[in-house]
Amino acid sequence: MRLFVLALLLLLSLSTTSAAAQSPLAAEARAFASRYHEDPARIDRLRAALTEAVGADPHVANLLALAEISFIWGDIRATTDDEKLAAYDQGREAARRAIERAPQDVVAHFWYATNTGRWGQTKGVTRSLFLLPTVKREIDTMLALDARFAPIYALAGHVYYEVPGLLGGDLDRAEQMFRTGLRLEPTFTNMRVGLAKTLAKRGRVAEARQELAAVLAERTPHNPATWTLKDAPEARALLATLGGGPTRDPPR
């Protein structure tokens, strides 16, 4: 199961807080979050540097940068489940500490929920259902704080898509969340992949194929790194399973 395909991956061009300007390392990590496909090994160096920085100065900007880069590291650089779990747990803890210092910061809540969800996904759905109320509570909190923050809808859409119906999953709700998010940010390709998967699961294959083709045709993705390493490859693979159509990106 993939709760947050890179998700939402990411991965996402989020603004953390205005305090990021006070932390050059956090600003560097924030800028790199949309370009990590250019130099994946740099993720290792940034994670190590941010871990040290948080130990010396647990500023909200540093904590949020560590929460984000830990998530990316778990998705892109980790090679075992244990490594992934450790990275997502580090990201979750950093975000939790950021929430303590800035409870109204929607980005802090986002990275807490996202790392929590990915940790649970890696553990396995049956072993992590206890985390679902936490993730849903964080979604509600974020919607109350800033309903125009597009990444919320990617997170929520994937939750409603992935969770079994008997446990709170809802394809209607998933589609609604994805479409709302895309109205706010049409180039958010992770959200469009999620919408395509939801449509396919509902038997609306032609519509799903249109959304996947749009992912591959996107020339200004919200996050170029996520598009390159996650969304475009997944769109190609899904198109192939749906029968016919492009399996490679169009000329860019």
C-alpha cells in the first residue's frame, strides 16, 4: 500500500515559515526539496547537517527542514524498511517538536501527519491502524488552519483512497479531496496521479487515462523532483496497466 505516493511526495514545494530566512541551512534544504533529483546524494549530507543543527538550535525552521528532508531521505535514499522507519520517525519527531513551538503552523502539522502516515505504511496497514485517527485529526487541524493549503488535499485524498472502506476509506471523498486540491494547484502532479487511481478504482478508466496523460504532459510541475522520480514513472506504469496509450513522457 502506498499512502502518500510521493506523495506526495513530495517532494512538495511548501513554504515552511517566515523564520526560515533566519536559518541558511533550512533555506538551502527547502530550495533543494524540489531539485533533489539533480543530486540525490546531497540528501544524505543535508539530513546529517540538519540533525546536527537541530541538536544545537531547535529552531522551528530547522525542525521543519529536518522533518521534510527525513521524509525525502526515507523515500529516496533508504534501502531497507528499518532505514525507512528510522527516517520517518525522525521526521515525525522533528515535526512534533515544531508543533510544540508553533502550534498554528500548518506545515508543521503536514509533516507530522505525512511522516506518521508513511511510517505506518512501511510497518503495514494491519500493524498501524492505530495511527489512522492521528492522521485524520491532523488533516482536520490543517483544514481549520488553512483550507487553501493544497498539500492537505493530497494527503487526505490518499488516506481516503488507501484505507479500506470498512475502516473509513471513501472513494467519493478521495475524489473530492483530489479535485479540490487540483483547483488550488493544478500542477500538483502527485494529486493528479491520486485522482487517476481513484477514478480507475471506480471503473472510470477513460477519465483516469486522461489524468495520467496530463501528468506526463505537465511542463511546469509543482515539484520537478517528485515529478521526475515518482509521478511520471508511476503515471507511465499505470497507463500501461490500463491498456494502450503512452508509456514514455512526451517531448518537453
